[in-house]
Amino acid sequence: MNIDLKGKRILVTGASRGLGYSIATHLLDAGARVALHYNRSREGVEQIHSRYPSQAVMVGADLSDLKSTEALFRNAVEELGGLDVLVNNAGMVLTMPPDMDTDAWSEAWELTMNVNLRAPALLSRMAVNHFVANGGGRIVMMASRAAFRGDTEDYMEYAASKGGLVSYTRSIARAFGKKGVKAFLIAPGFVRTDMAKEAIELYGEDYVVGGIALDRLTEPDDVSPTVVLLASGLADHATGCTIDINAGSYVH
Ligand SMILES: NC(=O)c1ccc[n+]([C@@H]2O[C@H](COP(=O)([O-])OP(=O)(O)OC[C@H]3O[C@@H](n4cnc5c(N)ncnc54)[C@H](OP(=O)(O)O)[C@@H]3O)[C@@H](O)[C@H]2O)c1
């Protein structure tokens, strides 16, 4: 089966590094036109753009900022001349130990929730309105295994932000399915990116591989083909679902 995404206009948040970089590249390879979102790492999206100059556009935004997030959606739609798929991939994690003082905890909580939950929720709201008015569309949310099994004591707030995404995405699938909007979740385990680097170094790669059913760590390219499939429409009857991509850690 060859998946052809020609004619599809897609916004990928956090396309500058890690999972988003790989996802954007796979979508472009399949023929889509892609708005590559970045915040601090513009060079990442410039690299992709130089390889696909006629298919890709670059859009910057700080997702901790409400107005910047709103402008991102408008700019992407304007640059692409519409939107068919939104991939809410960007995210961040902060170490928040249980003995953190309340002011520092509150500040870190707000930032985590703004980037990991408020921004994808706002982009999704705008996308839903756009899709309903323009014949439908799809949303892919990057959640995490942490939303389902929880996380360790330093990362409980990260897990909570991803848990919020799960119910928000299911609600979109439920409320707007008959109006042509499909919404899916992907829940990766450890994936080798900058985000997971610290944890992989802390626990050691052997320990992490010991917790999965396969013989190597998940790479971003192990996740991206699923996004291509979901964006294509071939999996629309899976709307509302979560796809666990964690190298079999649940069955190990
Ligand atoms: N890696 C894992 O093990 C793992 C597991 C489960 C889920 N996930 C999820 O997968 C997604 C991608 O993670 P990753 O591992 O690829 O992380 P990463 O390598 O750290 O990349 C994070 C991306 O998010 C963007 N970003 C972060 N803060 C932002 C902000 N304030 N405004 C705008 N963009 C911001 C970054 O943009 P700039 O660099 O341009 O600032 C970057 O493109 C995240 O939602 C993460 O929670 C990752």
C-alpha cells in the first residue's frame, strides 16, 4: 500500500527537532504540503525546508503564549491556503520534584500546562471550526504512555498534562465525528530524542531496553509512519483511539 498525501495541507507543531522533525519529513515524502512550526530551533525547520522548498513553509510561535499560538494557526492556514490535518506534536517536560517550593512549582505547572495542554487545545478548537466549515479534517495528538500508566515522582505534572490531552481528543472525536472531524492519539513510550535523553542517560540504555519487548530503543522514524496513515484518511474509523507505540512495554 502506497500512501499518497498530495493535496493534503498539514500543520506540524514542534517540527524543528525530534519526533516532529521526523513526522514532518515523512508527511512531505508522502507528498503533503506542510507548515513546519518551530520556536527556538529555526535551523531545524530550515533544514527540512531546503529539501522540500515547494511543499513546505515555516511558521514560528511560542506555544506558552496564547496570542502567539492563535497567530500560528492563522498563519499556517494563510500560508497553506487552508488546512486538512493538524498534528499537535510540540511538547516539553520539566523536572518537578515533590519538595519543590510552591511558587516554583506553580510557575512550572503553568508553563507545562500552557505548552502541553492549552496550546494543543486552542489549536484544535481553531482546527475544528475550520474543518467543520470546510468539509472536515483530522487531528493527531502526541500524548504519552505517561498519560495512562503515570510517571515517576519528578514528572507527575507532565503526565497530567498528557492525560488532559487524552480526554480532550476523545471529546473532539465524539462531538464532531458526524461533522467530518476525526481525532486520534499517539502514546509513545521512550523515543530517542532530546526530551528523553536525560532519562535515558539517568537510567542507562540497557535498563530502558530491559523494560520493552523489542531489542532496541524506539527512534522517531518508528513513530512517524503511523502519523502518515492517520493523516491519509485510511484509518478514519479508528477515530477516538489511542495508538500505543512503546515497543511492547505493556506486554513485557
Ligand atoms: N521522546 C519521548 O520519549 C516521548 C515520549 C512520549 C511522548 N513524547 C511527546 O512527543 C512530542 C515530541 O517530543 P520530542 O521527544 O520530539 O521532544 P523534543 O526533541 O524535546 O522536541 C520538542 C519540540 O517541541 C517544541 N517546543 C517545546 N516547547 C515549545 C514552546 N514553548 N513553544 C513552541 N514549541 C515548543 C520544540 O521547538 P523548538 O526546539 O523550536 O523550541 C521542539 O520542536 C512531545 O509532545 C512529547 O511530550 C515524547
